[in-house]
Amino acid sequence: MIRAEGIGAFAAAPAEVLAVSYDFSRHRRLLDLGGGVGSFLVPALRRHDGLQGTLFELPGAAAVARQLLDREPEGKRVEVVAGDFFKDPIPPGHDAIIIANVVHVFSPEHNRALFRAARAAATPQTRLLIVDMLTDSTHTQPVFAALAAGEFLVVAGEGDVYSEEELREWLLDTGWQPLEHKPLTGPTSLLVAAAKGAPAEGPPAAWPLRSHSKSTSEEPLTRPAKANPPPTGASRPGRGSRRGGRG
Ligand SMILES: C[S@@+](CC[C@H](N)C(=O)[O-])C[C@H]1O[C@@H](n2cnc3c(N)ncnc32)[C@H](O)[C@@H]1O
């Protein structure tokens, strides 16, 4: 319970910013995979009466989430589903899926598996919202995110901090079209993807996120060119070999 609430406190600021800056009014059913105690669902549902939430969590964490959600008015609109997203079916029928602070817990292989499972549960209109500390292609900026990589490895056993380019590549490989990457708070940012090959593919009709965005284009983000690798020495020593043995 204490650990769950601690993670919830860490997520509070980006969750509030996401709730006001992303246009949830276009969605009806929001699924939070590895949703913790509902830190991202509650602010989004508070601001959007028409939104229903589903929180998917491992059984122990799901029970804690249910207890805490029962204390919140928005908790009545959240169904808590206990399961393992690598083994169990992910609840279908959601037009938005959040994966927040989960990617950094897992190896690249596990993250691809998670994105693939989310795609299998997606509708043609589903947007995938990945919230995490993402770095630039050199894995050195933002500095706080780069420094957190060691902690994620130690705490989670296979965790790491990944670059936007890495996530884009995994998304493209697993049936998602990356659309936009926007800062939220501190080193935490939002990467949005659409179900690839579905009628909804393409840039969002409206993107009301704040003007501090780095991106000026609403063109879908494409796979990074393999012929243009990062400068020599930019990748972290041992990174490739550590990834190869996990997942
Ligand atoms: C770092 S926490 C993030 C929680 C929440 N998304 C947030 O940002 O506050 C990662 C969460 O993923 C959940 N998780 C890890 N492996 C999972 C699995 N195989 N299936 C479902 N949930 C999982 C954990 O229980 C944990 O609550």
C-alpha cells in the first residue's frame, strides 16, 4: 500500500498535466495498463464526465487500487481488472489506452510484447498514450531521465530509460503509428500513437497540447532512418548486450 501510494505521488504532477492538456473529450473508454492506484485515470475522469475508466493491474496491486479508488468520487466510474498483461487477455473495447511509467520497468522485448498485446485489444479508433521519462537519441538528455536508468535497472531487474526513437521503432513493429511526442512535467513526456492500418490512422484532428511542444508538425512520426545512426560513442556501454539476454 505504501509503495503504491509512493508511485502515485510520483505520478501526480504529470497525470494532472496530461488530464488538462490532452483532449480526452474525444474518448469514451480509457484503459490504464499497469495503472497502479489510478493516478492517471482519476484526474482524467474528474475533468471528463463522459469518460469511463478501466484499470488493469496485477492482482495484489489491483486490490489496493480498488480500495483507494473507492475513496474517490471518480472511482465509481473505474472498473478494476486483475491480470498480467503478458499472460492474460487485455480488456477490449477501449478507444484510449494509457501505459504510464511502465515502459521503464521492462526490457525492450517485454515492451514490444506489451505494445503488441495492447494493439490486439485496440479498436480502430484507439489512441495509445505512453507516459514515461524518454531521452533523446544519445540517452543523455534530459539528465534526470538519464540518471534514473540505473535505478530502474536495480529496482525492476530489467528496467531502463529509453529514447523516443526506440519507442517509435517498437510501436511501428507492433502495429502502432506514432503521432506526437510532447513534454508533460520535468523529464516525463507523452508519446501518442494510433492503431496502424485502421481508418483512424493519421494525425489527430485537433491537438490542443500546450505551445511549449518541441514538435511543429502533426505528420505521423516515422521510423528513424537506420542509415543515420547516432554519433559514435553516443550509446551507453553494455546497453545492447544487457538487452539481448532478457525478456
Ligand atoms: C512504476 S508502476 C506505474 C504505475 C502507474 N502507471 C503510475 O504511473 O502511477 C508500474 C506498474 O505496472 C504494474 N505491472 C507490472 N507488471 C505487470 C503485469 N505483468 N501486468 C499488469 N501490471 C503490471 C505494477 O504492478 C505497477 O503498478
